[in-house]
Amino acid sequence: MTQISKSFDWNQARAFLATAEEGSLSAAARLLGQRQPTLSRQVANLEQDLGVMLFERVGRRLVLTEPGVELLEHFKTMGAAADLVSLVASGQSQTVEGKVSITATDVLATHLLPQVLRRIRDVAPSINISVITSNEVRDLMRREADISIRHARPEQPDLVGKKIGEVSAHLYASSRYLQSYGYPETVADVSGAEFIGFENPEHLLSALAARGLSLTDRNFKLSTNSGPAYLAMVGEGLGIGLLSKEIAATMSELTPVLPEINPIAIPVWLVTHRELHTSRRIRLVFDLLAESLL
């Protein structure tokens, strides 16, 4: 056994993996919740222990050297093994206390999740909930969250998913916008209307085309990847938006647009890792979400 393996520092390995994936020390430090100088020192110490340069700077990014590329897969294997150990250990916990992290879209976390959190607090006051708002799918395999609320079925075999229902999305606009544009009575009436796009407007275009609305990119003069910003734009009267009935009900200034067209059904899934599903506290939160969210 070499001296390196005897004194191997897993923190250095985590620092290397995070830097390789994020492409910069600052982003890697944010991912791991560390200070950048600490993470930089860990990477430098690993390079010194291994006797190779792992990164070179290209512009503002750190790029793996050839030895770094060769070592990356081995470190990924080690990281996956360490994650599995953490998952199994968490899954063995049978106490109804401790931390449970939930990831959800920013709109869902703002408008629908709080009422469920109140029930969780009433049922299990010793559980500490951390809510991570993100419109991106968090990696449950790497413990970025314990439970994810998603709009798609999980594909990884080690994840446990439960479809808890669907939200019905309809077109809405503020009274201010409709007073300016007019109140559409047929699908042809919205051909010149302005719509608010969320992330990729192409997805909304195809869904609305299937419902008889002939729109193009020119109808989408505004778009955003932020749920709160999207709601604010629709509420301000900047265009027509697609919202669930539950969210629209919280905004009194909104009016349904063409309510007769078929709504867009958006599935809602709860997802966790199969190892975590055996933890009493995570299972309890999972079940309360399934019962109360929709």
C-alpha cells in the first residue's frame, strides 16, 4: 500500500470532482458550501500528493489536463460509492426527527408547498425541512435533495416515484391587458396577442397549436426561466400566460382566456431514492406531501 492511499483525503477528492464538473473554483465552492480559498487549497494539495497537474486555466475556466481526464472516472467511481454509503446510512435512520430536504419549482414552493409544510410541522415538529427552489431537476443520486417534486416520471432505476396527480393549466391574462387588447372570443382572436414564454417558448407553441391556436415566435416578446418573474409579468399585463388554476386563483387580477379550449395537463411526481424511502422521517414527509400537496 502506498503512502498516498494511507493518507488519502476524501475532502480533496470531493473538491476535485466539484471543480471538474463546475469548471471553476468559485462555482465548486458554492456547490459544496465551502469558501473558495479552502477548496483551492484542497485541489492544490491533491495535485501535490498525486504529483500531477489536474487543471490548467483557459480564460476564466479551469480545464482538465490529460492526467486529470484519466483520473476523473476513477474519482467518479469513488464518489458514487461514497454517495451510496451516505444513502444507505440515511435510509437506516428510524427516528422521526432530523433534516429532510425538498426541491420544487419556485412557483410551487411559493404558492402550494407552505400549506403542506404547516401540516408536516404539526405532525412531526422535530423534522427540519429545507426547501430548495429550482426549475432544474436536482440529482437525488448525489443527495442534492431527499425528495423532489417533479413534472416528469423518474427514469433512473434507483429512484422511487409516485405520481400524485395533475395540475390543469389554462390561459390567463390580467384585466389591464385585456382592456388594452380586447377580450378574445375565438382562437383566431389571439393570433396577434402577446404571450409570456416560460424557458423555451417552443414547448408552449406546440401545445397551443394542438388546441387550434396559430401562434409564432413573434407572439412571445417576453420569456423568463423564473416562476415569480413569470407571474409578475402576467399580472402586470404584459401578455397572456399559461397558469394552473390553483396558482391563478391566488391572483385576483387575472381572467381566464378562451376557457373553452382543452387545458394542458401537467403531471406531478414525488421522487426519492429507494434507500431513502426506508427512512421513517423521509417516508413520513413523502407520504404527507402525497396526501396534501394537490
